[in-house]
Amino acid sequence: MLPPSIRRLALADVDDDALRHLARHGESHLVERKVKPPEPPKFGAAAAAFANTLGGWILLGVANNGDAVGWTGPGRADLQSYLGQLLRKQVDPVPPYVAEMRELDGKPVGVMRVFESADTPHVVRGSGAVYVRTPQGKEPTPLDDHRSLLEFAQRGDMAEQKARARLTTLPAVGYVFGTPDTEFDPPDFHGFHYVARAAPLTVTPAFRDWPMTKAAADQCGMLADQMLPTVSVPWGREGPRVDPFGRAVAVMVSQGVGDMRNDEAVVMADSGGVVGAALRRSVGKTDQVVLPISSMLDEQIRPLARVVTDLLVAAEAYGRALLDFWVITPSEVVADDDQERRVEFLHAAGELSIPADQAEVEALAASWYRELQRTLGIVRFER
């Protein structure tokens, strides 16, 4: 019998013995074996059924008797991205999952871990069917009970509300970033604060543990370091400085930029279900400061959008995520569009399904930019 802990097991912890046990176990409401990904929409139905129920495992390149027959895989693309491309065409929203190529009895097999999702129902495109797994049957079962369907929809709505609340209520997130929607003030810093945050609707077991690991601190430090270019000034560069917050971690890098001023980059992850990053650009003590609208997309919005999506992937926070972007300004700031507009802060929001490809991240950044421009009265419409 499959150990109950397998539901909470991360893919990274599945060794050769555990993989062999999964293959030999046989198909059930937690395991499905396929020689290769089945034709649409069957693959999407299988993944959606696991996500709508208790989660589970899909093994590719394993026969019905449990023998490894091998599967050549997706070619040049990694398995995570390849399966994501398949699922985007078959399921809405894409279920939270993680996948890797492994070797079993000397043959390549694909191992896909689908997580129990809070973002239900996952609907098969085209038919609109909602599938579940039942203990009595190994195949995905279409849901035909209206009450259960409403419960799935309510679960998804609640997950979105909880994700939105996590952005503003987790103490470490509020303390580190101090965005206007929290009870915390921004850090004492004379300049512009650019902040991007993300909250996945499904907080996977791996995400709950990841912020407390050295790997998380190292990843946050690397991303913070990459956000600030090195400048040759007498007081130079400091960090990465690691600040633990119970079940969260924040890492800061500081870079001198001249006139005894520093820029800062901060990256954080909170086990409660939020990741975030901030760029702080210092300004001199002048009477008037100009908000750099024209350069913001390339210099702040795109880099921060990439950092938070990279963090979600590193934490295995797959599935749909809510993201937002803040600009917090010095009190005397004006926009740089030749009009005297006083600006205290700007806000934009959006969502992505993780893993997201580069084009999707770019599209999110562009939508944030247009939203900020509209807030300032610079009309930019969506296509």
C-alpha cells in the first residue's frame, strides 16, 4: 500500500526506491502510469482530476504492469516547460505541478507531481468538464453533481481571497516592504521604492518549507545581487545581508552610487505564501524629484517581474499566482511627462500561471506599465 506520506513528498525527495515503489504500486486515486502523454484532452483530464482531488503522480514511460519502457521526453525543452505547454491548451487554469526526467531500471521516465489545488475547479477546455479521482476508480471521473461543483468554485474563490490577503497581512512582508496597503511604513530611505510581490493560490508543501532553507537564502542573495549593477565608489558594495524572520527570510544588497548615497535591492520569501522583491533608488536632498516614467519599464518593472517569477519557480510554487507592483515615492515627487502631477504612490496588479515563459512575464510587465501610466493620466489602452 502506498505510504500516506507520499501525498506530502516533494519530487526532489523521491529517490530510486521511492520511484520504483510508485511504478510497481499500480494505478490508483494517487498514481497514474502512461507509456507517453495521452492525446488531448486525456492528459489534461488526468492532471486536472488530481489537482481537483488529493493530488497525485503521473509516470510517463511506465507500462501498466509497472515495467519501465522508457520515454524519449520533450526533446530540447525541459519536462516542466513541455508539459506546461500541453496543459495550457487542455486545462483552465493550469494545475500546480512539478516534473522532471528521471531514470528507472536504466530507462528514461517522466515523473510529474500534481499538487492538490486550492484554485479549483480545473476545467478541461473544449468540453468544460470537471474531473476528479475516486478511490474506486483509477481513471479520471467527470463530476456531474451540481452541489460538488459549486463547492469547487467556492474553494477557488476562497483561495484567491486568501492569496490576496497574504500580500497585506503577513508581518514579515509588511515590515520589509512597507507598501501602502499594510500597516507598516516604508523603510527609512530617501528615494523611490519599487516593490513586486507574488502570492500563489496553492501554497505547495515545498513552498512552506523552502524559505527556511539555506538554498532559499542563497537564491534570494543571488537575485538581489543581480538587480544592482556594481559602481566604483569609495564606500562600495555591502551584502548580501541575510535577515531571518521566523519562517521567512529577507536578503539585502546595498550599492554606493555617489554623493554618499546608496541604492538597495531586497529579496524575500515567506512560508506563509508570499515572495517579493524591491529596488530602492536613492535621490539627493533636492526640492523637487522627478518620477522616471520613461525608463521605469526597462529599469524597474521588468527586472522585478522576473525576480518574483524566478522565486516562485525556485520555491516550487506552481499554478496560478497573484502579483502586484508598487511605486512608493518621496513626498515631493512629480512625474516626468512635463505636467505637474504630485505622486505619492502607484499600484498595478495582475496574475500568472507558474511556470511562466519569458513572453508571459514580459506581457505582465507591460500591462503593469500601462496601468501605471493610466493612473498618471497618460492614456495607454490594452490591446
